[in-house]
Amino acid sequence: GVPGHAHEEEHEGEEEAAISIGMERETFRSLMTRELDGPFEKFEAHLHIGEFSQTEFEGNMAATTFSHDVEDLKTELFNAPLYGWQGVLGLSMKTSDVTADGEEAYFPSSDEETNSLYIVQSRDMNNWIGEFAVRLDQVDLETTGISRDFDSFNMSAGAGYKLNQKALIGGSITASERAPSLIELFADGVHAAAKRYERGNASLDMETSIASEVYYRRSFEAGD
């Protein structure tokens, strides 16, 4: 037989390559605001451009690379009171480009485009407060050979009553739809950081939910 210490000597020169991670992030944000006259009091435009990259090295070798590029433009019009209702009408357009490559890339490179239209309004009526919001989303998700499109609708409404200057009681109801994420649709591999195997389902449909809330809110000051 071969003595046990001989096996140890054979492996003394073998060492696992050190694992390190390199990350780079670049972000650009811009805001433009303009006061208006007429049915709309103000216009705002928000622009966000982001680039993120991560490389996992085993020794000096790049084993897995991940990048995420985002362009997000949001425009909003703030309306003057209309029959007592005041708030914002908005439009947003967002594109996302995700690239993954290497041994531990558990999802494919994918593109996502989301266009949204939304309105949020509120109104004070003596001691009563009313509010509602509506949002429409169009989501396009695409990877090699597979493309999914979703149209979602979200809405909420609520009302509150001021018991006094410090207390408010009220309730709200929300109906929402959510498109599945890129990971939920297209993942297929080992997620090393979470120590689990993840497999998406490209046939997933939208998630729907209805939620309600009843609340009592009170503000406190020193001495209360």
C-alpha cells in the first residue's frame, strides 16, 4: 500500500485559486423642472442612466461576468385643482440590458423594456381626505429565441377622516398585477451566492393580487 503521508505530499502543491470580485458602477442623473400656467402647474423630467458590471475572478482568470445597463426617462405633469382633485400625471420609459457569461451565470443575457402611464390624485374635503391612483404598464422581456409581452393594470383608492389635528382614521383597497421578472422566466442554473439551483418558467403569467387596509394614525409631540 501507499503510506497516507504520501497522498498528503502529492496535494501539498495544489491550492484552490483565490476568488475575488471586481465591480464598476457609473450613474448619471438629470432633473429638469419648469413652472407652467393653465391646467398644469409644473412639469418635471427625470433621466437616469446607469451602467454596472461585476467580474468574478478565480486567481487571475475572469470566471463569470455580469453587466446591467439601464436607461430610465420619467416625465410628470402636476395639475392644478380640478373639482378639488390635485396630483400628477406621469409617463415613464425604461430599458434594461442584462448580460451574463461564465461558469456561474445562472440566467441568460436578456433585454427588458417597460413603458408606464400613471395618474395619482388626492382631495381634501373639510375633515375628509380622498385619494386614488391608476397605473398601466407594458412590459417586453426577451432573451435568445424567447420573447414575452405583458400588459398590467394597477389601481388603488382610499379615504380618511381627520378625528383632530393629530389623528386620522381611514382605509384603502388596491388591485394590482405584476409581470414576472427575467429571473422568474429565464433562470436555469446554480445561484452560487444563494447556494441553490434556480429554474425559471418561460410560460409564467402575471401575478394578480387584491389588498385592503384599515388604519389609525396619530402623530406625537414632546409632552404628549
